[in-house]
Amino acid sequence: MAKLKAIYCCTACGAQAPKWAGQCSDCGAWNSFTEELYGATQPLSAQKQKGYAGLTDGKLHDLTDVNLQEDARLLTGCSELDRVLGGGLVIGSIVLLGGDPGIGKSTLLLQTLSHLSQTHATLYITGEESLKQVALRAKRLDAKPLHCKLMAETQIELILAAAHQYKPHIMVIDSIQTVFTSDLASAAGSVSQVRESTARLVQLAKQANIAIFLVGHVTKEGALAGPRVLEHMVDSVLYFEGDSNSRFRVIRASKNRFGAVNELGIFAMTEKGLKTVNNPSALFLSNHQQAVAGSCVMVSWEGSRPFLVEVQALVDESHLGNPRRVAVGLDSNRLAMLLAVLHRHGGIATHDQDVFINVVGGVKIAETGADTATLLAIVSSLRNKALPEKLVTFGEVGLAGEIRPVLNGQERLKDAAKHGFQLAIIPKANAPKGHLPGLKILAVEHLSEVIQAIRDNAW
């Protein structure tokens, strides 16, 4: 038997070290090194090279001679998933789908296969459930009959052999953390096993023109488990967001070589599986019977379309020496910065107040266009006076109090007007050249103008 050699690998970035260390010198992660065992007869470099062998033909090509004709995409039967993928599934691509347990990853993929299996050969590899469990889930779904080959296997060599024998067009691996290769002595789910198994699947996808879905586990922080290099190896990385106890699900593309990044897909979980939401903006609005203090609607831009999102604020007197600053769906550090700008350039102090911010619907807003809506909601809650009922806003707030423009301002205004909003507070640089029927636009340049405009219209 070959002698085994111990090497320590970082679970965050995949870096290797001859001995254990408290902090990774490459990525800075703490307590991330785990022991991996390798056969002395086959060094790690050979393992890595074998996974990527065959991706090229070894010849040099002129850039102008490369065929730029775009391949036709496969429609998955789910419009929201097609949107997140950039218009459909690309043959030969690898899509990594991550999310919390029970949020609907396997359900979505079974629904996708039920549609694609009508016209294409499909293969579903399960490493966590039995064939009976998969069949029972497929039966519960309100979908077309599933003409799909099933296989309960975790060894990558047997999976590759089945793929070469059946020659599917679409393939699902559920999940990549359960797959292992017999060439490595470490356990399934370890850094080396996940990296090696994914490398061989990448080779299969590119050589055989197979579209592969990989289901990935997530850590308690919400990041994909395994080495960071896993996300670099695949073509698209999709994340399920939202509370698993809620009926709504959100899929966000954090990486996509064939489409827009940060594209959102909205679903509703039902007894018959995941259903697309036709009007996503209605999902993120509370629909109050009357205007309430501390609520402001903004137009967010996610991927390639606008969303109407409600930002809520609660400002209350603090009895602590250090008032609380809590943000759900927004960056907490940016909230602290906005409160400082509000004090310095708006003349409104919150140093003795607890400030809580929440984005309705569980969606996460990463763009800076939510700055004005956040500040207006805070001022409304602090003074306990509601903003105008049909008010909508967007814009970035700078440290000098200036209101900076955001991308796609015209499209945001058109979406707000379509949903019946009558008043919009926007950056002056985003002001439209023409007139939008039914929408009064207040273009501002400074935070003081925003507060004054609200006083004139609401107070």
C-alpha cells in the first residue's frame, strides 16, 4: 500500500501548508486548515493537472479565427431561472447552485429536468437521497412526467463512466460535497476531494458538451462550503436567498460567464413545487392601508430589471451608552456612515437613538441607490410622520452630503410610473429630459434639499 502523506489545506481558499497554522497566510482566514491525506506515489500537482487535462487541443490559434457564433440556449421551462442564467442554459456549462438546507434546490432542479427531459437526455445523480426519495419528490411536483435516468452514486469514477455510457445533454450532481475519488485518501467533502471531483466534471462538460448542475452546501455564514477555487472553476454561481420558513424564494447570480451578475429570480414555494412570481415588485411592498411613519419605497436595480423595494426604519430612544445600529438587508457599515452624514449635513442627530433598518421581503440590497430611501425612512420614524403615500426615491449620498446619480435612472422612473407612483425624489443628474405622465419629479443635488422637499410636500 502506498505511503500516505499529510498536507494541511485551507478550507477558504485551498492553500496548502506542510503543517497546521492558526491563520492562512494567503487569505487570512482563521482556523481554516484541515488535514488531508495524499498518496506519496501520486503528488498533488499531478492530481490537479489530470483534472484539467483535455480542456484544450494543445494547439495555438489566432484570436481572429475563433468562431464567435453564439450557441443556442436551452429554455428550462422556468422564466425566472432562464433570466438568472442569462437567457437559458448554455450547453457545456457548469452551474453551481447553493443555498440553505430545505430551501428548494433539489425541487427546482427536478422541475427543470422534468421540462428538459421531454426533448433531451437527462441524468440525475443523487448522493444524499435514495432513488425512492427522489421519485417521491418528483411525484409530488405539479410538472410533466420525468423521463430522466437516476443514479445513486458518490464515486466520481463511476459517475463519469455512466455519463460516457448514457451521453446525457443535461446532468445534475446532488451534491458535490458527497462526491469523492478513490485516488485520494481524504474523506468526501474535504478540500481536495471537492476540488478534484469538480475538475473532472469540468473536463466532462467541456469535452462532451454536457450542461451540468452542481448542488453545493453552504456554511453557517451563507457562503458555499469547500475551497474558494470551486467558484472559479464553474461558469455560473447561483445562490438561494430568503428565509426557508417563508414561501418566497430568491435566486441571485453572483457569477455568470453568460449573463448579468446580480440578476434576481423570484419564486414562490407551493405544495406543487416552485412557481414564478409574475410581479416581483409586489413581493417587496407591504401594501399598507394608509401611510405609516418610517416607511419609504425605492427603485432598486438588480441585474437587468428594476424592483420596487420598501425600506422600513424604526428609531427609538436608547437607554444604552452605545445606541444600537441594526440593518437587515443593508450594509451595517453604510448605515453608520449615513447617520453621520445626516447629522453633519442634514442637522438631524441620532446619537441617543437606537436605529433599526429592514428591507421588506428578505431581499438584500447591495447597491448605493438605497441611501436616500434609508435616510428618509429614518427621518420619518424619528419625527413619527409618514412620508407621502405615492413617494418613490433612489440616489447615492456622498460624505459631503451630495446626492450622486445611479445607473439606469430612466428605467427606474418608468417602472415607478407604471406602478402608480406620483412623486419621485431623484438625483439631478438622473432627471429625465422628457415628461413622464402622472409622475412629479423633484431633482435634488444635496441632502438638505431632500429634507426640505419632504417638509414642503408632507409636513
